[in-house]
Amino acid sequence: MSRRSSEAWAQRADVPDHVAVDVLVPTCDRPAELAVTLSGLAGQAEPAFAVVISDQSKGRPGWEHPAAAAMIRVLEAQGRPVTLTRHLPRRGLAEHRQFLLDQSTADHCLFLDDDVWLEPGALARLSLALEELGCGFVGMAPQGLSYLQDRRPEQTAAFQPWEGGVAPERIRPDEPAFQRWPLHSAANLTHISADLSLQPGQWLPYRVAWLGGCVLYRRESLTGAGGFGFWQELPADHAGEDVLAQWQVMERDGGAGILPSGAVHLESPTTVTERRVEAFDVVLNLRPA
């Protein structure tokens, strides 16, 4: 189902039986940022998608903010199904992501953080890349545009395109591939895309250590690798749950970043202030490779 344009908004929208992508948005105490994130989704045309927002705010849910509520109305007028859920008490980032994954039924699911704006066409580019590459996930690392004048060649030196298709990889902190992680800092990918002279509509897959903020999974790959079910092995105040889940998918089916990145980081302060435990430190010690 294509996005309904404004001349049809007053007509009753038929809820689609099936969508190509479930967009899963975990949120907590970020109503303004949530509104911007939803505005980016409202700018996407294809493929057909549904939205699930799961809120863990201390007070009122973020979708009650007038700006967020307005964007939800736009999405629904466009014919996008929107589900609003409150998921409390908080049991940690991994448990929240597993809860969202359990709500998904589409073949592809996009985990989109509540502080990321997508440019028009980003979702279509991600979906096309996932289909053509046939791997477990693709993603767009959110870029901080306040860093556009801050070039960091020492961080972009690790950039390596995928050639000849995406293959399974094993990533661990003591291996060279782990050192790709600075690629996603500041506006590094924006600089790389400009240097490659990528043309409108052109995209390029590259090797990653992991991706945060905007990752489109083949749902069968993510669930087949265990999803975020490891949450039960972690204390609530952990971080790095997306890293571990992606490593598990990468070992099974491979994963890639996509240039150009049409994801923009809103650069708001993090809501994850407790980072004493890295998920992979705990789980990989319990499950030796």
C-alpha cells in the first residue's frame, strides 16, 4: 500500500492486512524527539509499513505531546497503522527491544531510536538494499550534522566497502574488525559519501563493527539468532544490547551498513546514563565462542 497523499486524508483508510516493514520505536522521556522521529517516518513513501511505539517514560507517554500526537495523526491519515504501548516496569534495553520484536509480524523490522530523523526515501533505500544483499540486516548510522566541518580521517580510514556480496562475519573486541566502530562517529559517513561522489539513488554497502539507531532486520534472521532473548542474563542497567544482537545475526547471515546514511542524529543528551555492563561482556563469557 502506497502512502495516501493529503487529498485523501479525510477518507476512511483501509488498514492493510500485511505490510513489508514494522517500524519499532522504543522511547523514554523524549516527547519532542519522538515527534521529530515520527515526522521523518511521515516523509517515507515506500514500502508499506506499520509503526509500533513502546513508551517507558516516568510520567505521561511521549505520544501525548501535541507535536508527537500530530505526527501520529498524519501517519494514520496516510494509511500507516500505528500501535501505542506502555511497557513497564523497565527491565533494561534488551528486554524492551525483545518486547518490541515480539509485536512484529512483518518480514522486515526496523528498529528506529526515538532521536533519529530519516530523510525521505531512506526506508525505501534500506529495504532495497536488504532485498538485494540477502543478508540479515542493513543499517544507516545516524549522523551528527553539527560535525559537518569536523573531518576525522583517522576514524574513516577503516572504511571498507563490501564487494561481491555480504558474507557472515565474526566480530569480537580483540579482533581487527572491531576497530571499525569509529566510522559511525560525528559526521564521518557524510564525509565518506561526499568523497565517493555517490549520485542520487546510488547506494553502497560497507563492513561494520555494529550499527546503532537505525537498523533494518530480516525478522527471521534476528529471531533465528535469538533476538534479544539474552536480556534475562543481564542486569537492568546494561548497554550494548544492539551490538550483541547484531553480532549474532552477522555470524549467521551477515550484515552491512549503507551509504549514504539518510539518518540524522538529533544530538539530544542520552537517556542511557548507566553503562557499567556491556551485554556482550556478560553473555559471551557465559557462552564461549
